[in-house]
Amino acid sequence: MWTRQKKKRNTGALIVPAIAAVFLSYFGFHAFHGEYGIYSKYRLEERVAGLEANLARVTAERTHLEQRVQLLHDGTLEKDMLDEHARRSLNLALPGEIIIMRPRSSN
């Protein structure tokens, strides 16, 4: 009569640590490279710095334009000067007008 004897294998002892290593490496990778990971934080900080610089530039430009518009309000500029400034900016003239071009003063 034949008897079967089972040979002890140690592979069962390696299954739990292997699964734990795969599990930890997956979450470790996503902790660094994921959407909310460490490197995403650095990219977000760089983008915030760029957008803040852009905001400062646009704010300065807006302030400059607001100051220029303030000069064109009623009472601070005569209508003839406004008409002259608009024609000079748009490079337009009426058919019967005589235009004398002078160099701008540096004052």
C-alpha cells in the first residue's frame, strides 16, 4: 500500500508580505506622483506664483488705464482736445481739414 506524504512548503509564509509590499508600493507611488501628491503640490505652488505675477501685471495695467480714462472725464478735458486726441489716436481726418504735423515735445 502506498501512502502519500505532504511536503511542507514555505511559500505560504511569503504571500502576506508580498501582498503587503505591493499594497504599500502602490500607495507610496501615488503619495508622490498622484493628483494630490507631493510633486503636485510643488507644481501647484509654481502655477500660483506665475498667476500671481500675471495678476500683478494686469492690475498695474488696469490702474494705468483707469488713470487715463479719469483724465477724459467731463470737466477735466475740453471737447476740442478730446476730438483732437481721438483723431490723432485713430489717424483720421475730415476731407476739408488741413493737418499740420508737429513733433511731440518730450515734456
